[in-house]
Amino acid sequence: MEHTKVCLIGQVLVDVFLPAGTATPGLRLGGIMHAARALWAMQCPYVMAYVAPAYLDPAVARLAASYGAEKAIKIGNVEGSPNVVLVGEPTEAGPQGYEFLLRDEHTCSLTPEALRALLRDDTISDVLVFPGGFDLPRTLALFSEAKAAVHIDANFEPADLAGLGDLGRSFATVILSTSSQTFQGQLGGSARALCGAVLGKYADAVLLKENRGGSRFFRHADADSPIGTPAQVRRIMHSVGVGDCFDAVYVVKCRVMPDAPALAYAANIAAEYACTTDPDEFRNAACATLSISAEEIVSLTGILLPWEERPRIQVYIAAPDFDYVDRKPIEQVVECLKYHNFTPRRPVVEHGQCAKGDSVERRQLLCDSDLELLEQCQIMLAVLPFDDPGTLIEIGVAVERRMPVIVYDPYRQAQNLMLTQLPACVSSDLDQVITAVFAQAARLESQQGGCHEG
């Protein structure tokens, strides 16, 4: 087996989950510690080159040692900021609501001598860089003559992909997420634009992580022939660091096997990481996953739904979407759907709401317009902030039309037998609701010959 030893480069952060509940810890060390946990779980040799405020150094040293790091070398000191990140939405059902405390006061003084000394270690086979909070051009320039393959998660930096040229040679892998502002802004949310901008110019391969929609991997400029790896459906406890875990597993596995199984192991182990914050529990799950053969891991089913295909999935929002009720649960659902690039349709907002004194003709027009809109949609997502008869009737119409119906029941109103049994999903958990949308959308795309579940 080919020797593998990874060098992780990036910040150590403190992740603070808001609100801290029974499902997630109040806080824990994050940043490159997420990737470190994955390498530890895989029993892969690795070293850490980190930047952080001085007050975190003792904790980093203890945790790195407990996670089996051969070395944890500080290459930059952070001042002006505690490197604390508030996480408003841990499961990433919608926008995570990250808030980096004292972001504008953050400065980092690099000590390149420490990094140069580390890079003289010729047993390092791969370098995985997580940019952010330190001088990336200066750091990349140090790798131009290094022997190790360099991989970069460019989710936050560089802001302009031309900055990838600072490495002075080709990256082994450029990794990006669909949630990245670079992907959505500079690249217009297009995998084809990403490949055109990066492949053959700055990188040998591109990995695009698509949240609950799986991932796509490109080794050629032909954006029509990626390796699609489905996301694994699990009950998500948290999403923070899951992508970093995915990166680390892929970097290790791609050295010893073809891309398809390497990506499948990465997807499955990352899914296990999202299920727990207990390191030993995660390590046991990762070991169990690694015991699955490469042939079997590739055959496991999941959800594969590329970013560009999601807008054509129109989701009818059946809800009392009126200006005189509390619409917060409805707004949450709409925000989540938009975050994941689906197209929510709000009949009351689009057509207007019925007033008490409206004529019969006006009422009929609104009713007909809503039913026509329902006909244009592929999925119904019903929101039940209270027992609204109009919403219940719309659910019945959609069920009769054999349209997938998902019910978000934030206050656990659903008790009726037909209401609980006929929809594809009824849940008070927004994370489960959004996952159900992905599953139903992938199934519909599969029936139409697009991407699929599995």
C-alpha cells in the first residue's frame, strides 16, 4: 500500500452552537480539528500546522495529542479576535448563520520558518489546506518546490480563483462547496464554469460538495461526465466540519484506490461525523464503514441531486400565509428551500389573499389560480402553524394528484389519521423536512431520467 501522511494547514476555531441543546454540545474546538478527527478515526499518520490565538495553544496541544497527531506546529499567531464562531443553525437545514466574533479585528502573524521546517519532512505525501484567517498567497508560495500533493478547500479563500496560481504548480484537488460565495457569485452557481476556471489551469481535479445533494468530482474539462457520489441519508445532529471530514477522507483514500470508492468512503464517513459529536462513537462508526468493501461502498444508495437541477423543482407552499398570522415557520421553510436552490412557490403571496368582503368572482379567481399553480409544481410542502382548513384541503388535493406531500408541523398539531399517514413525511424537525424534499426531488429526477436516489 502506498505511504500516506497528511499535513493539515489552517485555523483552529472555537465552534459555539446556538442554542446549545441536548443534540449538540455548547462548544468544541473546530477549524482543522474536524479534519484531524477524521484522520485519527482512520488511523492515518498526520501533522498539523495551525494558526490560533495564544490562549488556545494548550488546548490544541492536548487535543492534537489525543487525536494522534505526530506534531502540532503553530505557524501563525492570531490577535484581536478569539477565533470564536457562533453557529445559529447546526444542521444546515438552511443558512447556518455563522458569526465570526471580532472578525474585523482579526490579524495573524505568520512564522514561515516553522512551516518551512515542517515541509522538509519528505514523508508527507499530501497537504490539505483550509484557507481563512492567514496569509494564503505567502503560505502557498512555500509549497512550490514541495514534493507533496497539495489539496485546497477553497470555500472561503481565495476570493478570486486566480489566487490559486500562487501555488506555482497544479493543485491535486481544488475543493469547493455549493454554499460558497465563490461558487454562487464568481461562478454563477455553475459546475461547468468551475471546471472551466480551474481544471487544467490550477488543478488536476475538482471536487464540488453539494450538501444533501451529494457531490460531483471532475478530472476532465468535460463537465458532463463527473463522478457523482450520493449523500447518505442520516439523522443529522450537526453539519459543522462535516465537509472538512469529507475532504480528509478523500485525500487519504484517493492515494490507494480509484476516485469512485474513495469518494464513497468519504461520503459515508462524513455522514457518520454528522450523526454525533462524540469522538469515540464517530471513530467506531468510521472503522465499521472502512470494513465495507470498495465494491459494496460504491453500490450504497443515497441522494444525488446536482445544484443546477434543483431550481426546476417547484415546491408549492401550502400554508396560512396571511399577513395577520405569525408567518415565521413559513418564512423559515422558504429560506431553507432557497438556500438549497429549490424554487418555493407561495400561492397567497403570488396571487393575493382573500378578504372577508371579496366577491364570489374574486374568491373563485384566487381558488382557480392557486390550483393552477399547484399543477405547475412537483412537490407540496405544507406548513401547519395551526389547524388551518385551507391547508388541509390543499394536502388532500395534492395526495389525490399523487404529488409528494411533506408536512412541516412545528408545533405538533398533526393528530388526524389521514394527515399523519398520507403525506410522504410529517415532522416537527425542519432538518427532516428539508431532507425529505431532497429525497422526493431526487426520486422525481430519477423518473425523468435525470440524477437519482442511489
